[in-house]
Amino acid sequence: GLIWALIRQRLEVTWLPQWGQRVKVRTWLRPAEGLLVTRDFSFSHEERTFCQGTTQYLMMEQTTRRPSRAPLPDEVFYTLE
């Protein structure tokens, strides 16, 4: 019964890899700020970062579309590489 609403996004691209080059994506969560959850991410090629950004989400009740104060699901705390 919960949904995530993307409310803010920032993206900074300094260069682009060539087509077919391998890209590594890394993402991690910052500590929650009230009702907002912030997830950072970066894209790199051969250990050289070419893109980084931040997204902010608000967890909401699906039926009422109101912000939810429910505890955050464990999945949001995973760091992915």
C-alpha cells in the first residue's frame, strides 16, 4: 500500500563513455531527513566517474496519496554496485 514519489533530481555529467564501453553504477542511501529519502548514485568507466547525481523521494500511502510515516522498508538501505 506504499508508493515512492520522486520529488527532486540532480544530475551532473562531465563526459560520456563511448558506445559499448562497460559502465559501473553505484548507488547508496543517505540517512532519512524527516519524510524524505535521498539516494545518491554515480556512473564510472575504468574507475573514472563521468556522472553523479541525487534523487529525493517521498514515501506515500497509495490510496490516500498522503505522506507515510511508516518505517522505511529494509530494501531501501542496500548499497548497490
